[in-house]
Amino acid sequence: MRAELKGLEVEDAGDILNLDEFSPEDPLCFAANVTALIGPFNERGEELFQFTVCTPRWLEQDTFPKGYCWGRHYLFVSRWDAKLIMRVFRDLCLHAEGPDWNSVATTLSRYGQWEFEDYRESLSVNH
């Protein structure tokens, strides 16, 4: 089974935009919350994977109140380039394969925060 990118959305001041509708004020210094809608290739449905796409310059400007910052679920780019970002996500999906969707999604969750990443089915206890 393979993954398929079904859409990319960017959060901008509370609005949700398609990737090609977004343009940061400074393409060399920005951070954007991007949600990738990814599902099984040639099948209906998708799940959400969230990323922070940012430039090193933006990261340098952060003051890190506690003196450090974690970097999981970040995609670093040298400048805003919607075509490049789309290509990166499509390539990620192209290489995410596994025997079932859970395996594929687990692989993708190494890059972006999967909406079901920490989900566990509740266990019913019979007395």
C-alpha cells in the first residue's frame, strides 16, 4: 500500500488556505502551519498530518524562552516556494509504503504529526 497526497492547507491568521493561495510576508523568514491531507493511494479518504514549514532565518530569530526548542514535525526550507513544498510532500507520499494503511501512516508520522498518532482503542473490561 502507498500513500497519496490529497491536499495541502496552510493556516494564516485563523484562515485555512490552499497551499497555492498562501504567501508569507517575507519568503526568506517565515513559519507556517501546514496540514497535509494524505490517504491510501487511489482510495477514498484521508487523514491529517501537521507540519511547521519554516526557514532557518525564522528559527534564528526565535528567542527560545527556555533556551531550547524541539524540532520534530518541522520542514526547513531556504525560502517560500509552493511548488517545492508540494513536490517535497508528494515525494514523501511516494516513498511511504507498507503492508497496510496503519504502517504507511506510522511512517508518515515520523515527519508530521498524525491526527491518530497517539490514538489507542479503549479496552473494554468485562467483569
